[in-house]
Amino acid sequence: MKKLHIRLFEGAPTIAQQTIIGLWAILLFAVVGMWGLTSASLLSSGASNVFLSIGLLIGLLATFFALTQFMLMGRIWWIESAFGLDRLASYHRFNGYAAIILILLHAPLITASYALRSSTNYFQQYIELLTDYTYVGLAGIAVVLFVGVVASSIYIARRHLKFETWYWVHLAVYAAIVLASLHQFAIGSSLQQSTLAYYFWLGLYLFVALNFVIWRFGLPVFNMIRFGFTVDRVIAETPTTTSVYIRGKNLKKFKTVPGQFVLVRFLARSFGLEEHPFSLSMTPEYSQAAELRLTIRHVGDYTGRIAQIKAGTKVVISGPFGRFTRKVSHTKKRLYIAGGVGITPIRTMFEESVHQKVATTLLYGNKDSSDVPLKKELDAISTDEAKIHYVYSDETRKDAESGRINAALIKRLVADVAERDVYVCGPPPMMASVVEDLRKLNVPTDQIHFEQFSLHA
């Protein structure tokens, strides 16, 4: 099975991306500089001090990478809008591996330093550090939590377990970072020896905490109070797809861009503890009643219960998120390629293209004509300049294409594909195959756009 490779950058880095990476690099340089002011001199004064110095540097870097994890997945607007949550999630995995490796190296090096200095057996020294120093014991608990989260995350991803399982496991990171910070501020030699280093790290922790609290928790609560998101009605679109319409106060002021998605928590007895990402298949900008709409396919325990949601249910919404929008386009033409319920973000973008009179083609693949979400709406929106080609893999019809969306079909139906921005959304194997075919058709990389809405896989 082909896999879709999510990279941090989509084509050449933007100015916003370069700025954020530059700020991160400056802070990393500052971390190393603070260590240099207090501990670098130890490198030339015996084996025990060499171990101590390197161990201190690795500990500081481990903390920096751990704090970076919070910034990557804190849903922080000024970072997410530059990269997109799926690309941040991809780098989050790499950064997490770097952090855990550094965390696991820190304690052995510090222990080796103390063992050499006191001529004590390594394992005896390790036990003494854990039992004789309260804050070292707390740091030990933090290490266990960090390792547990990483190991659990790998297992969850490989077993394709539920999003909420990944979510609850990651809550342990909050406790781990608190325990690690207590250890750092209580006995960290760099912070004890340098007032500048102390306030630098204090400021860094406060900066991360403030951003995390505001964007991760504060904004969704503020928006819930401001807009009063409430389920208006639940409608079956097809045998396997349900739409949830959400109303609110002054929803025109809830700024969204066609193509974006939100993270949703329905405050109902069987839904309240779970939060899931869903694309917006209707946005206030183009809906007559100023509504939000989620169109959801029944593919699991949670989505299988969506049809049971009652009108009047309160909703907590985080977002909107994503760069799968017109803002990343480079040309004046569009090709949208959707598979199944992947039509949800593309439906709003297709409508936007019609309003903006952009030359547009939509290729929409499904198994057969009996289960095509939002088909009536799409047909009503389409024009001579915005054409739709339906593609059915398991059915032959005169008014549709047969087979699957591939390079040959794309080339036949959209001869100028290399001159268009192409937006692809659907099941991951389908997206991976289509993206590969688009590259074979010489579509420039920065004109191929896709997002993966499973943030933990």
C-alpha cells in the first residue's frame, strides 16, 4: 500500500515559515550559549567533569525539545497558520524522538560523573541520586512518563487505534513537564550559577505556557461563549454519511476559509469526552442561514453514533485549522480531486471557485452512484467554467467515468493539469497514489496540495 509522506514544508518555505524556524534556531542557539557561560569550561577538567558538562547540555537540549513539542501541537494560531496541523504533527513525531533520546542520555551521563567523582559503583550511585535528592526522584518519574507516552504513541499509531486514545495518553506529558521543570529550577547548575540563564528559562517556560493555554484551551472556550455553537439538525446525506448543521450567534464573524477543518467536541453524554477533526462542508460565508456543517462518514465507533446527536446539543469547536485553501495557490486555475467523504473540504472550495470565476475542474471518485455525498449540491453549484467528472470504480454509467482516478484519466480530462493548482483529499492510499501520478504528469510540487486529517497516525 502506498503511503502519503507528509513533510514540514510544501514546496519552498514561506516567509512566515522561515521567520518561525529562525526564531526557534535563535532560541536553540541561546540555550547552548547559556550552557557555554556556566558549564563549557568543565570539558577541560577531568573525565567526571566532562561527563557532567555534556550531561548538563543534553539535559537543557532535552528540555528545549520537550517545550517545542507543546508549541508544535498546542494549536497555536501563528504557528499552525504557517505550517498546518498535519505538517506540525509530522515534525512533532521527529521532534519527540529527538527529545526522548536526549532525555534518556541525560541521567546516565550525570550519574557517571557523580560515580567517577565519588569512586562509587554506577548503579549504586544511580539509586542514591534517586533516593537522596527529592527533585531527582521527581525527574525520574518524569522520564518514566515521557517514555510511556512515546512507547504508547508508537503502539497507537501502528495499531491504528482511536484518536481519543492518543489524546488521553498525551495528557501525561503535562505532568512530566511540570516534574522536569521542578527538577531543573531546584538543582540545575546552569540556572543556579547564572541569573541570566535562570530568567531566560523562566521566560521560556512562561512563553510556552501562555501560548498553550490561550490557543489550546482559552480560545475554544471564548468562542463557545461568544458564538454559542449548538447543533441545529442532523440529516442523513447517504446510507453511510451524515451531516451535522451547527448554528450560533453572529456566525458570520467566525472567520473560516473554504477548505479548513475544525476539532469538535459534542457536549452530549456519549460524546463529551471525545474530540475529533472534521472538515467543514459548509461555511457561514456561503450558507444562506450562516451555518457551519460537518459531513461525516460512518467509519468507526464514534462516527457511527453521529446520527444519534440531538438538536440543541452544545458544541465546543477548536479552529478553524489548515492551509488546504486558496491561500497556498500559485496559479489562476484549479483542479480538485476528491475520493468519497474527502469531498467535504473540496465542496466549499469548489463553491468558492465558482463565486470567484476561477477556471475549475472537479474529479470526484466513489464506488458507485448510490453513495455520493453532496452530489445534488455539487451539481447545483457547477457551471460551464466549473465542471464535475464523477468516477465510479464499481459501476459503469454513460454519464460518468469508470475505474479509478489515475494519471491517464487526469491527463485525458484535464490536459493542462501542469498549469493548475491541484487539491487532493480522500483516503490516504488514494491520496498517495494520486499525488504520485500528479508528479509523473510534471505538476510542480508547490502546486500539489493535500492535508491528512488524522493527526496522530
